[in-house]
Amino acid sequence: MSTHPRTSDGTADHDRPARPANAVPGLNALLVPTTELYLDLHRHPELSGAERRTAARFADWLEADGFRVVRDIGGHGVAAELHNGDGPAVLLRAELDALPVAEDTGVPYASSATAPGPDGRPVPVMHACGHDAHLACAAAAARWLAARRDHWRGTLLVVGQPAEETLSGARALLEDGLYERITPPDEVLAQHTAPFPAGMVAHADGPVMAGSVTLEVLFEGDGGHVATPHLTANPLLAAAGAVVRLPAVAAHASDPAERVVVAASSLRTGNTGHTGNVIATSAVLHVTVRAFSEAALDRVASAVEHMVREEAATDPLSPRVTVTVLSRSGITLPDPDLTAAVRAAHRAHFGAARVTGWPGASATEDFPLLTGSGAHLHGKPRIRGAYWMLGATSPAQWRAAPGTGADEKLAALPANHSPRFLPSVRLTLETGTAALVTAALARLGPPTARTVECPQTDIG
Ligand SMILES: [Zn+2]
Ligand SMILES: [Zn+2]
């Protein structure tokens, strides 16, 4: 995910140091290997599509716990399943990939890893989105549930998804037969770190994350001498003009209540070499549109396309324009009934003060594909999804952040994708593991005695 998240409700809960009021029995002992796994993954991050080592660590862990493990699905994807009698099939999903970010947290376990970038030159790599924490929590939850099969009934599925950051991994998993190679789930559960206080979880009443469309706009001319701009189309000028018009597109093509984001993420020109006297033959502009409805995404993306063509046409020598959709992701809209059940389980375990609201972030995810949102599961039974946010900021970091209210502190704290994003290890892992275990227990369990609340006997 990739935006600045904000919690929706008041400040009092956020200022409260968060410690688990009660623990999942046996979780403390599990925290040692879980922390070791987290630190190892954090020190060895891998870019999207190159998650070979990460996938092997995750798969080996699950195999050791008795899961049947399928490796290398859709790239380096991992899928594992554990049958435990008749009952629902519940899938826990975590992501394998890291980002091309140079870690600047200063912690002893900081990543110094590099990997070949798109041009073959090394780029720094960091788990700047917290996917290492998601993996460690999923691994720990899987181990806890595998060791206590008398607490539940059904099929537990665990997936390590590759290439989430490029929004291609979920599609790759499905196209490579994920749900033919493991039992198709009835429900998919996932969580994502964000820089609100560790020890808390947050649920949304509507969308958790936005949908996105990323456009690549190619402006092309024939090049020429910079001293004779009247004789040649200038792709750079058209692209630059388009960039400054993007805010107006967002404003005019959407209702203010729709919460639409339109942003240029990169602009580069080609064929200029190192001289300052050549008009480039091309300019490539990347534009991302984020919105909370498919209709708004379609409308705003086509308004962007209309605008860039119009901008090119203002040049009497009109550069050629080609618009390509680089990626598209659906809106992450959890199932309301499933969310209510998971939220109730979290409240029963953590207490109401540690379960907060979430207004929806303009970050995006390819998680919706795993629930059948999109064409890939056409004709198959619907899969329900729940997705909640996991606090990751330590009490000390929260206290030290400038500002008095939650909004001010959130604005000041390093968010996901920042080189200084720094989850609080123990609290994040402890809470994330308990959140997955209690959610899974609420959804698995004897079919004749299913409950939406985590049985109190399971909570120490
Ligand atoms: Zn991310
Ligand atoms: Zn992420």
C-alpha cells in the first residue's frame, strides 16, 4: 500500500499505550521464532517478482508445521493447506515482496540489501511496506492453529503472495491455478500495517483501500533544434502542460465527496543525450488515479486521457499521443457481515479501546482479486473477504511524534513506503498474530457451533 493512512475516530484511544490485555495461550513462546523470522525477512528483502528466498523461508516454516505446501505459483507464490475435518475453508493472505527504498531507520537489523533494478544497476531494497511483519504474523498464526487443531474444524489455507507492490501477483496466482491447486476458500482474511499505534487494529465500515488505474502517456515528436521550437513538436512541453492540469481534472471530473486522487508519478524524456540543445523525440508520463468506486475510476481515467490529448493538440505541431493502462486494481471493499464478525472477535480479544475505525486509505491493493472481484473467478462461488489495518507505531515513537492529536501525529510519523517506516517489532507481531488467530477461530470451528465471537476459553 502507498499512502498516508488516517484513523477515523478520536485521539484518546490513540494516546493510550497499547499492550495486549490478554494473550492467546502459547503466543509468548511463539514470539521468539516469529521475531527471528521477522528480523531475517527484514534483513533480506526482495523486490516484486524476485521473492525466491522469502518464499522459501515462508514455505519451509509452513511445511514444518504439517501443511501441504505448493511452491512457485504465479512466480514465487506459496500456498499451504491444512485439513482438519469438515468445515469452512479460511485463507490467511500475506505478501512476500519489498520495495526499492534505501532503509534509513538506523536500527541494527536495518536492510542493506540491493538488487538489480530495471536497468540492471543495483537498487536498495527495504521492507518499507511492512510485508515482512504480515508474513511473520501469518506464519505464527498458522503455527498456533496447526498446534491446536482441537480448537477448530475445517481447512486452514495460507498464501504468501508475490508482487503485490506491482499489483500483478494476485492475478498471477489465480492465472496459475491457485484455487485449483489448493481447496478454494470460503473466506479470505488479510491485514496491513499502518503507522497508528501498535497494539491496535482498525476496521472500515466501507472500503479499506481505493482502487487505482495507472496510465502511461507517451508523447512523441520528431525531435529538432531547441533554437527552432516553431519547427518541431515538443513532447516535453505537452507532458509538462498535462502535469500541471491534473489537479483541475481531479476537481472537474469528480464529486468532492468522491475522494479522488490524480497524481503524476514520473516524467522522463528520451533521446536528449547530455546536450541542452536538442528537443526530445519523446516524453513518457505516468499518471495514477485513485478512487473508491469503479465508476469514478473510469470517469476520471477517461478525463485524464481526454486532457492529455487536448494538451498535445494545443501545440500547432501536435505531438502524437498514446495512452496505455499500465495497471488497474479494484477497490478493497471487505464483506460487511464477515467484517462485523471479525471485528467482534477482535473486540472480544483486544477490548473495544484497541479496535478502532478506518476511513479508507487512498493506497491500493490487488487483494480484491483473491475474493473473486474481477473476471478470474467468474462462474465460481463468491469468496468473502475481510481486511483490517494493523497498528505499527511503538508507544515511544507515538509519544515523540509532534502534535497533540492523532491526525497531527499520523501526519508526522513515517508512513508505509518511507525509508524511515519502522514497525514496533514485538507489539506489531503480537497483535498481528493474535488478530489473525482470533479472526480465524471465529470463522473456522465446528460447523454446528460456529460463533462470531472468539470463545473466551481460548483467550488466556
Ligand atoms: Zn506498499
Ligand atoms: Zn503493502
